[in-house]
Amino acid sequence: MRSAPSSQAPWIVFKDDGLWLASVPTRYGVMEMRCGEGDAPDCASLLLVKKFLGDAVDHIAVIRRSVFRVPVSWRPIRFAVNDRGQLGLQFKHRITGAQQGVFFADQYSTYKVLATEIEVSLEDAARLAGPFSGAGRGA
């Protein structure tokens, strides 16, 4: 059985071919996420996922149970945030490799927060975007 990663495990945010991507450690393994384009990652999307994972409820398990007949056969692989700010999850079947999703958290669990509701402070922007932008450094 896979052990849960430390809550202090680092998120790896990097730019690849013009897109910002993140590797996010979860109790289900590392999940990926597209988190923006341009000069800096979308901090609101990153904070949305951080809040989603930090909640007392395991929303990934709730979504997985509400969508699949045999939930343990499906592994979450990717977070996605759409234009309306909804957080979605994509799953991959452990045996067949088939991918299913995107299942939105606000439709399949009690998690109702949207990226548009997240306020990004200068401190958050500096911490999340860090060396990638002028955020939090007077820019």
C-alpha cells in the first residue's frame, strides 16, 4: 500500500513549451496539473488545489466513489481548472489504462470553491510563482 506523502512534500512547478505545469503530491501519488500560460503560473489555480487537498474531507475519494462502480480500480492522475473556475479530476484505470474524466468537484463532492473565488495575496504569489515572475517583489 502506498504511503501518504508528507504534507511538506514540495510541489514542483515548471514551464514546458510555454505552459506552466505542476507535479502535486497527494495520498494517491503525484498528480499533474496545467497551471497557466505566460510569464507566471496561475496562482489562483494552485491555491484552489492546495485548499482542495487540505480540507478535512478526502474529496478525491468522494468523487471516485460517486463516479465509478469499482473505485479502487481508478487512480487520479490530473487536476484541471476550466474557464469557469471549476476544479476537475481525471482518472486512469489501473489495469486497462483507460482514462476517464474530467469529473468536477462541485458536481461530485461537497467541495464547491471555484478558482474565481480564490484571492491571491502578494505573499501567496511570491511563494507560488517565486522566481518565475516579479510577483511579490514590487512588480
